[in-house]
Amino acid sequence: MSATILVWALVVAQTFLAIAMGCAAFRLLIGPRAQDRILGLDTLYVNAMLLLLTFGIRTGSTLYFEIALVIALLGFVATVALAKFLMRGEVIE
């Protein structure tokens, strides 16, 4: 019984994460300002990381967890670099 609940919870979580990724992609493409687009990109990579984590839980493979960690690290660095570029006009001083 608990395995069935886990499978259904993962399916629901993956569905909601896919919908959230669609909303973030919409903000990334349609966003009127650059700040909105960066926020959409940030949300998109967080949702992609969480989707990979749910795939990892569902399949029991550790590869998805490692990929999610790489996405989180690269996404954080990219967000900081883009924010710094928007504030100062340059990334490297």
C-alpha cells in the first residue's frame, strides 16, 4: 500500500513540476524585462532539478541525483553572473 501511495505522489509531483516548468518557460520567453527573464530561467532550472530528483526517487538510480547536483551548481552560478551583469554591466571586474 505505501508503495502505491509513493508512486502516485511521484506522478502528481512530476505533473505539477512539468506545469511549473511550462509557466517558467512562458515567463522566460514573454517576460517584458530582462529581470523577468532571469527569474524565469532561475525557476526553470530549479524545477528541472526537482524533476530529476523525482525521477531518481522513482527509478532508484543515483545518476539522476548527481545530474541534479550539477544543474543546481551551474544554475546558481549562472543566476549570480546574470544578476551581476544586470547591475554593473560586466561580470568580471
